[in-house]
Amino acid sequence: MHAPPPPIGKSETLIPGLRRVIAPNASPMTYWGTNTYLLGNGSGLCIIDPGPESSAHLGALLDAIGTAQVSHIVVTHSHLDHSPLAARLSALTGAPVIGYGPYDAGRSPIMQQLIDAGLDSGGEGLDRTFTPDLTVKDGEIIRGSDWNMRVLHTPGHLGNHICLRWNDAIFTGDHVMGWSSSLVSPPDGDLTDFMKSCQKLTKHKVDQFLPGHGPPVTNPAARLEWLIGHRLAREAQILAALSSQAKGLTLTALTRMVYDDTPTHLHMAAARNVLAHLVDLSGRNMAGFSQPIREETLFRVI
């Protein structure tokens, strides 16, 4: 995707009752920047994903809010590009911060085992200070003055990740985006959970996905089909590469083989995706490795 960037820091109406303000944090991982959504017509706005700690973005949001009342601040997950501004915005508006839980909520047992064995953070930057005022669970309805959203717990990108169904649209955070596949980076990201969450979203027949970065996804079913197929194809590549080396491969060597068409400066992020597949395959008794995971650790087909 190479769509021209919309205005950064300006309120745009996407559809009636929904506006977007893009944060000034463009990068290869965030595309144009974080999408902060303003849902509602003024009597009780919901701010979805306030974004990174940025005074400029806070000012842009306050300009967009104007004299309206903010009744809810909802965070899809606690990475540093989505949740940190929630606390300052809450202090200024009086609205409670709502989320699935703190940064480690929803973490799978296998990811906790990897952390206990010494695996570092997934690299995207956890907001370890994030503590919502109100926690929500899967299936719960968040009710506003002129809007309702159903919470869909969708761990995978992060354990506390939620999507939010609003009418015929779903706010998908970083789980589904149109310009890139979501990074799943252990021990923060869990590919086994990610695939289950993708299947969960296929049960919701909606007109569009509203992601945390980039433009709306206007063919949600096709995008989910591509994401699932992309992960299965990558899994097949990894298994083929491992099968070619009976002694096993290090993560670096395996990444070079699987991502041979990817620029080397992106291999660090690619390696985290490969590791996510290896952990998933290990859980399914298809690959094995010893812990703790180090640079010289060998991964093998079982």
C-alpha cells in the first residue's frame, strides 16, 4: 500500500459519528502514525487509542474534542504507541480509561515460561505503567450516549489486545491492518493465540475494519483470509528450512533462509515473527528447542 498520508494531527470525519486524528509518530512499524478515533456526536465521546506520549497529539485531540464531553477512553492494547496518552487525557477530561487489563493481562502460560527462562520483551515497547480504571472482558458491551461497542478479546499481538465491534465495523487495533501483517513477537506476542483470534474475527460479518494504523480495511473477510494464509505459508517455509538441516538452525540462520527476499535491516523484526512460529510449532510438537533461548540456540523439526 502506498496511499498518500492524510493530514497529521487534524480531525477527519470517516463516517457519520466517527472521526480520526493521526498521531505524529510515523515509522516503518506505525505507517502514517497511530490512529486515534473519536466515536460519537458530542454528548459523550469515546476516544479509542489515545496514542503515544505526545503533547502535540494531546493538543490535537483536545482541539478535536472541543466543548464536547468525553465519557470513555478505550485502549485496544498497551504498546507505547497506543496507550500512554490515556492517563493525561483522562486527567483533563475526567473520563475513565478502559481496557482488558494491565500490560501482562491475557499473557499465555507458554509466554510466561519464556519470560521466566530469560527471553526479553518483544521489542515494540510495553507500556508497563498502563492500568485501566475499568477492565472489560470478552463479549462485554461498552455503552455510550449514542453508540455501543462489543468487546472482542483478541490476544496474539499482545495478551491484553481487544477489538471493538461497532455496528458494521470493528476497531481492530494492531490485530488486523491493511498495509502490513501484524507483528507477533514473543514473549509479548503469541502466534497460537493470534491465529485463534483471526478465526474468531471471521465469525463477524462486517463492512470494514478500522485499524490502529493505516486506512480502513474495506474487505475484512478477504484480509483475514490473506492473513491466515500468509501465516500458514510462512509456517511451511520454516518447516521446510528446518527439515533441510538435520542438526538444526539458529534463529538468525533460519530468518535469513525464510526471509531471503527481505532487506537485512528488517531481519530483526522478521526474526521475532520466525520465533513466534517456532514457539507455536513447539506447542504443537512439530519443532523443538532448548531454553533459555540464546543466539546459538538450535531449532529442529520433531
